[in-house]
Amino acid sequence: MLFVSLKDFYASDYSRILEAVNFLNTTDLTTTPLGRSHQSGKSFYCQTLEYRTEDINNFQFEIHEKRLDLHYIVSGEEQIDVSPDTAFIPVTDYNLDRDIQYVKEPSHYNKVILHAGDFVLIGMHEPHRTNGMVDGKSADVRKIVLKLGKE
């Protein structure tokens, strides 16, 4: 599933998808170290996270300018809200070092529920927030976020 507004779709942004899927298929994702690993320059790295999901309204929407986010659930489940509307309103300055900017909640967005083995690919400039509990139940999650930049 690729969910994107056609007017904001740039095929070159998605050039690293096959590399990412190959990484997911050939890596033991239960043993990747927490934090950043498997870095290939600034255009590809793995970020391993473990946390307990919360009410998604506790989190702000964010965007990235330099990398796509591929969120893969190793264990647990979570809700991710994502909007294809790239006409966002910033609420913070862009942080170049972390490639992140927090933005106002979009007027429309989709709720995506991910279970173990599922992933969602979030495009650059697409507002999203993560770590949401599903059906009001908090869960322990181990997640891989692959950061995919242009080559």
C-alpha cells in the first residue's frame, strides 16, 4: 500500500524502497541494537525503538524534509496517524540535525493500525504521529524505523 497525494508524489523520493525491504527480509530484527544502526551514509539507517504505546493525542504531528520513514512493527501493535496533505502549518522550527519539524494537526488524516509484520511508508513532508495505543489498550512495541534518503 502506498497512500500519497499524486500532486506531491516524486518517484525519486522512493528509490531506496527495495533496499529497505531487502534489509527487513535479511536482518534479524529481534536483535538490532536500540538506537541508530546499519547506517549507509546519510541516506539509509535503521532506528530500533522499544516503548509502550499511549493515547495518540499525547503526540505531535511531525514531518521530515530529507528522508522517508518506513515504520515496521517487530512485535506489538500501534496506531499511526498520517496525512497526505503536505500543506502543513509549522509549530516549531525545522531541526536540521534531526531532520524533524513539528506541525499543527492536519484537518484530515488517516488512522493506520500496524500489527507485528506490518509496515507503513511515510513520505517526506507528510504529517504523521506515532506510538498510539490500539482500541484503548497500551502495548509493548518493538519497532524498526528505516530512514530512507535520496541517493
